[in-house]
Amino acid sequence: DGLIVSFGEMLIDFVPTVSGVSLAEAPGFLKAPGGAPANVAIAVARLGGKAAFIGKLGEDEFGHMLAGILKENGVSADGIPFDKGARTALAFVTLRADGEREFMFYRNPSADMLLTPDELNLELIRSAKVFHYGSISLIVEPCRSAHLKAMQVAKDAGALLSYDPNLRLPLWPSADEARKQIMSIWDKADVIKVSDVELEFLTGSDKIDDASAMSLWHDNLKLLLVTLGEKGCRYYTKNFHGSIDGYHVKAVDTTGAGDSFVGALLCKIVHDHDIIEDEPRLKEVLKFSCACGAITTTKKGAIPALPTEKEVISLLKGGK
Ligand code: ATP
């Protein structure tokens, strides 16, 4: 058992064939399948865990290609409906020479946004031990209602709820709306992971410290994680808090590092939620998660870079 169900969007990122160009300058693009919740599901499966993805795809070649990638990786696609009218979501993404990320989304609307509450595979959701989600599925109806219903069904069935907001500002009508909606489901989650950038955005503080992290605490939360890129992560529980150093690797593309980190964590806690209450064991799990994140930065693309357990153990054995 130990099923992890990840809910949200799966899409294709089109990334330039050469680095350091603007979208307009790019001579061509490569398909890089992604979408944070789908990456998390694949991260879990690659580590040997049991995962399913729930989200809508277009009834088109790209939609079936993405469902095929999930299945090839051992992720259940039983919760994926295909929309006959709308296309699979696309995003053109580039890392410009000035280091800024430039996004251009094709979602007008895309199939993922059209998932309805009636289309949810409730049986699959009820069998989840962990239910994971982001915030992109909250942006528009009917997907928003589907998200809220799925979360409730999972919670009622006893699943641990895991939330990684994965802020994508350009998709929201305004920054205030993004903050408001991201926070509107805050107190439902048992485990929350934010990046340093999201911590600043959500708290309005320019400090990444214990006080700003703790300002995001809620009464029913079991574990709050703040990821810090190459610097590793910080963790907070009701009874203790601390940090885990990052691993030194030669990073070439950080896409998916956060998803890999989350997938690893969920994979380890799904069989034993009590790990969260036990600091030495939690630290071991988070070291493993940081190692997964680090490995994911060493290859281009998110999905091809997600590690197997063997690769992680080898990095852990080799030390920092
Ligand atoms: P993304 O949105 O790119 O998927 P994120 O911002 O959610 O990522 P990060 O903090 O970038 O999350 O990365 C998650 C974890 O991966 C970190 O806690 C760290 O352990 C590891 N990691 C990320 N970048 C690096 C790096 N350059 N070197 C080593 N480890 C890294």
C-alpha cells in the first residue's frame, strides 16, 4: 500500500535549444514534460514508491504523450480524464543571459483548467495515504472546485495532506490575489513546503529566518519546510526545528529540484507518519530529500533528472 496521489497540472515546457537567449531569439525549442505535481508523482515512483497523478490533459497527441510518460515511469494514470475541446497546456520557458526566467503560457483555457468535480476518480483519492497538491489548480474554475473537493475527500479518508504552493505569479490576475488564494487553503495541510522566494512573498518579509517561517505556522500543521536551493533546507515542527545543509554538486538546471525534494520526503513518510515527530529520523529523511534535490540539478530537464534510490545512496555515501 502507501499510495501517494498528486493532484494538479501536467504540461510541456518548451525550452530553447541554446541557453541564454530570450524566447524571441531562440532558434528552436525542445519539449520538456513537467508540471510540479506530475514531477512529484514521477519522483516518488522513481524512488520505488507507489504514485498516481490526477489532472486533466487534452485529447491530443501531447496529452497522450504525457500520460504515456507517467505510465512508463510506473505512475498510475487512472485519474486522468482527456478533454475533447481544450489542448494540453504548453509553456515556453527560457533562462535569459541576465539570469531571469521568462515564461509564456498557452492556457486559454488549457485542459488542466477544465477538470470538474464530477470527473474526479474518488476511489483513487480515497485510497491515498498522502494527497499532494500545489496552487496552480486553484486559479480558475472549474478546476478550483475539483481541487477543493479532492482535498476534502482525501482528508476525510484519512490521508496526510501535503502542499507545495509553487508560486507562478504570471498565471494569477495579481500578486494580492495569488497570496490570498494560496493562503485560503493553508490550514488544511499537514505538511507544507515553501521555497525561500515563496516565504518572502507570502510573509512580506525580506528575511529568511525562523521568525518569518514561524509566522506561516498553523495549529494543525505537522511539518513546515523551507528549501534554500544549494543551501539545503530548514524544518519546523511543533516540538523542534533545525536545518539540513545542501550537497555540493555541479548544477546545470535547477528545474524540478523542489519537486524531487518533496517526492523523496513523501516517499519516506508515507509508510510511517510518526517520522515527523522524531527529529533524528526526520533529519535522515531530509538529508535524503536534499540529496535528491541536488541530483536533480545535475541534469537538464526535471523528469530525466529525478534520481533512483541507488543514485541517492551513492551521493550520500560519497559525503558532501
Ligand atoms: P524548483 O521550483 O526549481 O523545483 P524550489 O525553489 O522549490 O525548486 P529549491 O530550494 O531550489 O526548491 O530546491 C529544493 C532542494 O533541492 C533544496 O532544498 C536543496 O536540497 C536541493 N538543491 C536545489 N538547488 C541546489 C543546488 N544548486 N545544489 C545543491 N542542492 C540543490
